[in-house]
Amino acid sequence: VVFGVEDGMVSTMGAITGIAVGSGNHFIILLSGVVIIAVESISMAVGSYLSNKSEVEVAERMLKEEREEIVELPEEEKAEMYDLFVKDGWPEPLAQQMTEQTALDHELMLKEMAYRELHIIPDKVHAPARAGLVMWVSYIAGGLVPLTPYLFFETFSAMVYSVSITLVGLFVLGAYTTRFSKRSWYKAGFEMLLLAGAAALVGYAVGSYAETMLARYR
């Protein structure tokens, strides 16, 4: 959600700010904003879905291979399990006892090997479709923040409101993440505001340069 909203706000604000400065045409600004949000939200959703789906498929293949090794090469897997326990800091006698106990249950053995060797949590719920949907909705929600002022105000005022509201939104979004990270809310807010706010400066600079260059062809 944070990634989708942040990307939606920053990408849309940077793009339409540059278009507003470069063209000054209100219709083009709105059209561009809608197209950007529509295309980018779908692109981000598809990318999120495919990347999550690929992770699931890779994890499933690795777990399948590990399950086969536990059945076909039990002694080798026990030795490997013992080494992993010792590496994690368990005393050798206890590691040996844990290995013998774990080896009695193939599913328990698989969970331990998956976690300690493959760094996979087998019981973790993977939902690529949900991840894609969340990214799509989040991006649209973020993109509408900088675009909305252009529906109600003339170009210059809309641009000022758009950038201002988006920067405030980025600060709030950064502060919101501290619910999970337990960081200082104002530091997290200013970090996101400053880093993401650079997009507005880039958009403005590109728009100004484009306006100057295109003026030669008018």
C-alpha cells in the first residue's frame, strides 16, 4: 500500500507538473494525468502480480526438491540438518537430539530445512492476485491526490495546490509507516517528503526546459 500510494503521488505529480509548466493547456494536463494513472496503475499491478507469482513458483519448486531429498537421501539430510542447528548456535548434543527428533516427521523436517537452509516460510500465505489488486488500487488513490486540484482550479492555482497537497500527503504517508517501524514519525515524514518531493523539481525543470525549446518552433 505504501509503495503504491507513494509511487502514484510522486509519478503523477512529477509528470503533470512538468506538463503544466511546459504546455499550460488545462485539457492536456487532465488528459495526461488520467492516462498516466490508468496506464501506470495497471503496469504496477501486473508487475506486482508477476513478481509475487514468480516468487511463489520458485519457492514451490525449491520445497518440492527438498521434500524429495528428505525421502530419497535421509542420512544426508539429517547431517545437513545437524550442521544447520549447530551453525545457528545450538549445543552439539542438543543439536543431535533435535535432528533425530526432527527426522521422525518428514513435514517437520521440511519446515526446518525450508526455514534454515532455503529461507522460506512454507506456511506463509502467498496471494499474487491480491498483491496486484492492492498495488492497482493504491496507485490510483495516490495518483488522484495531485490530479484532483486540476478539476477545480485554473492551471497555475491547481499546480500550486497539487504540489502542496501531494507534499503534505507524502509527509503523512511517511509518518504513517512509523506505526510499523516505530521510528520517529516526523523524521520518517520529512524523509519521504524530501526524497519524493524531488520529483516535483525535476518535473518543473523539464517542463520549463521543454517550454523554452518548443517556443522556438511556434
